[in-house]
Amino acid sequence: MIVVTGATGNIGRRLVGRLLAEGASVRALTRDPERAGLPSGAETVRADLTDPAALGPALSGADALFLNLAAGGGDAGPAIVEAAVRAGVRRIVLNSSIAVTDGPEDDDNFVSRMHSVAERAVRASGLEWTFVRGGAYAANALLWAEEIRESGVVRDPLPDAVTSPVHEDDLAAVAAVALLDRTGAHNGQAYVVTGPEARTRAEQVADIGRVLGRPTRLEVAPAEQVAEERATPVLPKEALLELFSLFATTVGTTPPITDTVQRVTGRPARTFAQWAQDHAADFR
Ligand SMILES: NC(=O)c1ccc[n+]([C@@H]2O[C@H](COP(=O)([O-])OP(=O)(O)OC[C@H]3O[C@@H](n4cnc5c(N)ncnc54)[C@H](OP(=O)(O)O)[C@@H]3O)[C@@H](O)[C@H]2O)c1
């Protein structure tokens, strides 16, 4: 049985669907099963992963674990790994980040620090592991949904920051292959998973407009102001400012583009325009 943390999230929901379609037995974790809307084929279990007492029951009987640090936060990561070892889990697929480089600079910012701490805990666990080091998510554009719905104008400090946005379903597809693997080929692999092409933030906003069939544009606004307006308890202002600083370093660069999705799943990675098409309803 495979336990999926963050099962209602961008990646988790896709992953649950993919694992069920492959005939796997799935336990989907959420803090609110009534609101989760998860498929009936999955065993949906209530668990707040910041509560140490929830971890044992959530993991009991599991062979494999998909660990997403969005579910419970970075601090919960090592505790969840320890609980997985105690519960007899054999394999962990960790949703990590391209920001992890395995060098001392991993301590330099919030994103790489959180994921590298979890990676170290997983490596030290003695379990089989695969890291899915995702590049910038296409789904980050959902933060613009309200502005696009209301005015078509996105206020953002970094029009020229450039990434290779990756579709959440491509991340889920790579994770599913690693979780279901019977060959050992994915054990001990740190996969950098990106989309297939470079897109600036201004280009992403324009891509969404093309899918909607109406004009959209990015208007430059100060980072401080945007971070203040977009801050949430999960992504506080300071973290957003760190993310903007990270994105600022990409201006004028060529972002990494990997063939991991094709190699691992046998299908090409989807473009940002395809992602926007899949999410058109979020922006209408
Ligand atoms: N954004 C990027 O560009 C990027 C790039 C690389 C890596 N990452 C990493 O990817 C992760 C985000 O993945 P995602 O987009 O799939 O996540 P997501 O859509 O934000 O979903 C996270 C899920 O976690 C659950 N959750 C939150 N707090 C919880 C708690 N205390 N206990 C149990 N469950 C909890 C929520 O489910 P319920 O409400 O149902 O409980 C939520 O659906 C982050 O760790 C981020 O650092 C992001």
C-alpha cells in the first residue's frame, strides 16, 4: 500500500489518480476527508502531519510513501521519515526541489534548506529513495488567477525572470513510476524534473491570455508590495521575498531543461501553454 501525503494538492491529487489507475492500493492523507473530494478507490485518512501522534496510524501497513513537504512543512519532514522507518515502510519518494544542489549553498535560502534537510533525513533512513527535484511549477501561475479573472493585468516584480515551468501531472507521473518500480532502476536517483521550454513570467501571462482568447499582461510592481499582498500563512512575506530574489537571479539566463519526464515516463513533458489549457477554468 502506498501512502500519499498532500493528496488534495496539485501533485498529490494527480498522483492518487495515477496510482489507482495502475491498480495500486492507496491511502490518501488529508486534514479534512469530507472536503477532500478524493476518489472512492483510495482509502482517505484524516491526518495533520504536524501532529506527531498522527504519523504512526497514518503510515501503518504502508510499503511506500510519497512525501510532500507542503503537507506539514519542512520541520515535519524528518519526523515523518522517522515514523516511516518505525512503521516498516520500504521506500520513500520525496517531492524535493531543483534548488537543492548538494553543496554548501543549500543552506543559503528557505527553499533549498527545507528540501535538503528532508533529503538528508531520507538518505540517512536506510530506506529505498527517489527524489523528485522539481523546477518551478507551472501551477505557481495560479497565484495570478484572481488578477487575470478580474482585470487581465498581473502585478509582478520580475517580468523577465525565466524558468522552465513543469506541469504538476508530469511531476506526479515521475513520482508514480518511482513508487511502483519493481526493477530498482529508480532507487537512489535524484531526478531534476522541468518543463520542456523556457518561459519568462511575462510570456506565461501572455500564454494564459492566448488560451482565454482575451488580452492579459504583466505590469511591473515593487517586490515588497507584491509580497505583502500575496503573503499567506503557508507562504509568508519573507519567503515570497526570498523566492523573488531567487527568481531575480534567472533574468538573462537559460534555465535548466531536463529530459527526465520523457526518460522516466516515456512521454514528453508538457509545455506551459498546455498547462494553461488544462487550467483555463481557473482563469475564466
Ligand atoms: N512551487 C514551486 O515552484 C516548487 C518547486 C519545487 C518544489 N516545490 C515544493 O513542492 C511542494 C508543493 O507541492 P504541491 O504544489 O503539490 O502542494 P499543494 O498543492 O500546496 O498541496 C499541499 C497539500 O498539503 C496538505 N497539507 C497542508 N498542511 C498539512 C498538514 N499540516 N498536514 C497534512 N496535510 C497538510 C493540504 O491538504 P489538506 O488541506 O487536504 O490537508 C494540501 O492539499 C512544496 O514543498 C514546495 O516547496 C515547489
